[in-house]
Amino acid sequence: MNFAEMRDKIAGGKGFIAALDQSGGSTPKALAGYGVEADAWSSEEEMFSLIHRMRSRIITSPAFTGDKVLGAILFERTMDGQVDGKPTPQALIDKGVVPFIKIDKGLEDEANGVQLMKPMPELDALLARARGLGVFGTKERSVINLANREGIAAVVKQQFEVGQRVLAAGLVPIIEPEVNIKSAERAQADQILLDETLKALDAMTGDAQVMLKLSLPARPGLFDPLVAHPRVLRVVALSGGFKRPEACVELAKNKGIIASFSRALLEDLRAQMSDQEFNASLGSAIDEIYKASTEKTVTEAA
């Protein structure tokens, strides 16, 4: 796939995006969920080798193809590594899966009810390297814990500023202002985020498009205006702590939004499984998430 073919697949393809981008602090938790405990490694390098082995097993599985998985988000080390003797982005492209790269360096401490992204001093170099490896787009995450308009406006401003840098580098940004689904102010935060994001999209110049990765809204259909916005290539949803069955039920209530799940995709996989068991479990998860991404149960906001 060339860049134009990847854009067409992301814009109009049937399926979802796999999030394989656990990093730093989330890697031990991801490995524990996979059945690999902390005593299995004695250094950061060994830890990342184990998580790369897990990701390689997923990517090379016969269940993981571009028929249902439109794209995959990679951690930087995964992008720079190899799968089946090929650079990881190329291994994905060869399976019909569009590669993305996580570019944020984690979160600042909470202020005004939100957590902004930490500085990214090496961003331009990372973007250039990603583009050279055939990567299509990026993903950058902030977190919204409270319905604080000043805080949410700051999140959206920072996200779109980074997004413009990504666009200038020739890649497509996935803007991810995650609303904490456990927040007591979740519904109000969703609405403020919608308002601020629409303002930012309307202020964009030219014809460039971004993607949005959002928590599933408390009110189904709330994000319909974002799905329809001409500056949005695709809206995807994170599972945000929902288990897969619940995440899929909530996803199916929102038309035009597809999954970009991590934990909800991987939660049943274990290192101890035989290849047959592993492939069957992954295939079942992919089928369930694909169905929720493509077959909708609710079409209008209440």
C-alpha cells in the first residue's frame, strides 16, 4: 500500500484499529495480563523484548489481517524493531494493515482537571524516522478527569498544535483527548470536549484532515458532529477500561465510530497458549470488535 491507498483504507474501510502501543509504565501491566510476571525479566531491555515477542505473535497470527484490522498503533521501540525479519511497519503493510506510531512521552501532573502531554523534544526526528519506515500516522494522548472548560480547552489546543506538526511532517495525527470513563463529571466533560474540538476543527486552514480517538461517550451519538466534520478522516474509540463485551456494546451504539482497542483486544491472550489456542482467541476478539465497529445498534443521539 502506498500513502494514498492507506488513507483510503483508513477513511472508508470496514474494520478497526488495533492499539499495540503500551509503553514504559504500562508495559509491566500489559505483560502481567498476558501471563508474564515481573520476575520474568531483570532489565528494561528484557522487559521490552518480552512485549515485542507478544506483539510479534499478534502481528504474525493468521487471525490478524487487513480484512478486519485496518491499522495498528505501535510503540516507538516496536516500530524500530523487526517482525518476521522485516521492519515492523513493513510487516504490517504486507498484511494489509496501516501502521501508526505513538508519539507522546506520557502525561504531566493533573492541573485544572486534566493531564497535558509532556514535552516532546525529539518529535521532529521521530516523525522523520517514522515517515521513512512507511508509517501513515501518529497517536498522542492526553487525559481529561473533570469537566473543567479551561483545562479541556488547554488539552485541545495542545493536541491540535502537535497535530499540525505531524501534518507538516507528512503524517496523519490521531488526536486523543481521553475522557476518564470513571469520572463523576464524564457526561459534562464529553460535551465540553465536543464544543472545544469542533472549534479547533473549524479553525483549521486548508484541506488537511486529522483523526480523533475518543472515549465512548456517556450519551450515545454525542460525537456524530465530529464523525461528519470535513476535517476528520475517521473517529475511533478507546476502550478506556471497559472489558471487551461492554466496550463492544457501547461502541455499537455510536454510528460512524470504529474501535481502537488495546486491553479489550488483548485481554484473553496468554503467553502459555498454544499457537492454535492463541490464534483462536485472537480471532474471536477480532470478530467481536469488528462486528461492533461495523454493525450499529443505535443511530441517533437521545
